[in-house]
Amino acid sequence: MSVEGEPGTMRASLVGWTESRFDVAWGEVTGAVGDTVTVLPIVVAVAALTDLSLGTLLLGFAVFQVVWGLRYGHPMSVEPMKALAALVIAGGLSTGEYVAAGLLAGGVLLVIGRTGTLGRLAPYVGEPVVRGIQVGVALVLLRTGVTTGLEAPALAALAAVVALGTVALGYREVSALAVLGLGASLAVAASGPITPRVPVPALLDPAELTLSRNAVDATAGQLAMTVGNAAVATSLLVDEYFDADASPDELSTSMGAMNLLALPFGAMPMCHGSGGLAGKYAFGARTATSNMVLGAIYLVLAVVAVDVVASFPMAVLGVVLVLVALELGRAGVDTSDPLLTGVVGVTALLVNVGVAFAVGVVGYHLLARLRTADATS
């Protein structure tokens, strides 16, 4: 390892890894928060609605925030695989299917990344298909959020007021975090003083995995989002923001390795993401320091937040899911083909994301051929 410094910054590199630049600046702290906007709400929801441990889930994010900050040498996002998370939150996947789908996705990503295949596959998926899967995931989360919120309408209304107030003050991006804070406060008030507990990862029992048709379909839908949003779009943002090179295949490889290493120890399916990276940059992150800071934040939360889940009010969680769905939906509707995107999204809601992915890819190429034929006739 080599280290060198310059005024206000420090550079460090590990053999075979990208040189990492660190900066002690407030923007690195606020930038770290920018990557939590959708991460924490989804992580808490998964922990509350499955038998996965919140402490272990947060520990996984803590470790890989640090790992990828050092590996890439600049801010890099680590987010939940949202399609899989939405399905397990909505009850469309069991915990065993969820983890199996994450391992399957990790294996596929590692193979296509190491063989340099992802860059060649991406054009065949099509941007409207990726956006359609995003819309479908948003619709699934929206339906689940509304249903959950209606279990205690008065509490859900209070959470909605907090969200609207946050938006009115000009902080729409953190409205979900504000409502999450409300829910955490209510949970602490109900459960009493927090007892810090160090999460101890336990090795997964293979018998708990369920590699069903449902899990395979969910993996297909997730991979569509991962190829477009977590690999290609993130690669473009890395070049635009930091003048650095992180190819889609390289990102695919790191995501595959991350899931194959982390899921057997109780983590949740994770990926990179252009939304989280854009959030970090918008909030001030410019160096790998933001990843170190966020890793520390997740580690502290992993120790102190375990008791919160058991008492977290479900109606408030429903409003959190609605807010996350709206943000994801906003990104999804920014598409070059609204009709195809809409069809894919509705299919994902009414059938499943695997079928939606297949319908989208077929529809994308049929429409492309029709347009080509019209142009030459």
C-alpha cells in the first residue's frame, strides 16, 4: 500500500486497486447521506417483513461501502436490488426464494462481467424495457404501501403530513428518510431504551434456499434493471462526475462477487446504482471519503437499530414504501417509449417481473423492426 498527501487531501492505493482519493470536507458527510435516501427505507422494510436480521443487513452495506470506496477510488453506491426487494416486501417471494434469487443474480453478473458479455448484451434489452421494470417495481411497492398504511389510517395520515411538510420545505429527496425517522422515534418510544447489539453473521443453511420458478422469474426482472441502471448508467455517471473509468463489465463483476460473498452470511441482494451515485454527488460527495463515512454510519446503525424493527409501526412503513415507489416511478416514466414502458410496468404488477421482462424484450425488438421497415418503405 502506498500513501501520499497534498493540501486538504490524502491519496492511498492498494496493489491492483484504483488509487483512492480522500478529502476531509463536510460535503463528503452530506454526500454519504445522499446514498441512504432509498437504501434505509427498503432495508428496514425487508427486515420488518421477513425474518432477515436488520443488523446483519446493515452490516453488509457497511462492509461494501468501504470495500468499493477503496476499490474504485471515488464515490460508489451500494443499494438493494430493488426488484427483488419489492417482491419480498409485497409477499411475492419467500425469504428462501429472495436469497436464492440474489445468489442466482450474483452468479450471472459475475459470469457476464468476467467474460465481457454485459456490454454486448445491454443494447438488446432496450431502455424502455428497463424503465418498464422500474415502473412495475414502483407499482408493486405502491400497492403494498397503500395496503399496509390502511391498517392504521390515523398513523398513516400523520406520516403523510410529515412527508408533505418535508416536501413543502423543499426537501423532497429526503421525505422518505423523514418519515422513517418518525417511525423510528415511535418505535423507540414503544420499546423503551435501545440496547446496543453487535450483529454476528451466521452462515446460511443451503436447505433454506428455494430456487423456484418464481425466484428465476424475479431474477430475470432484476437483471434487466441491473444491466441498465446499475451497470451501464452508473458507468456513464462515473465518467461524467469523476472522469474515471468503471466499465459496465467491471461493475457487473463487482456486483456478482459482492452478492456471492455477502448473501451466505445473511446480507440482502445488493447492487450499484446510478440513482444512489447521483444522490451522493448531488449532496456533495467527491472522493472515497463519502463511502468510508457511510460505512461507519451503517455500522453504528447495525449496532443500535435492531430493537427498532420489532416495534416499527407498519402504517408508517406503508407511507415510506409509497414515497420510495413514487421516486422510483419518477425515474421509470422518463422513457423514449411510454407505451412499451407502460405495458411492461402493468405486466410486472399483474403477472410478474419475469414475464414483464420477456414481453418487453420481444416488444422492443418487434417495434424496432416495424420502425425500420417504415423508414425504408
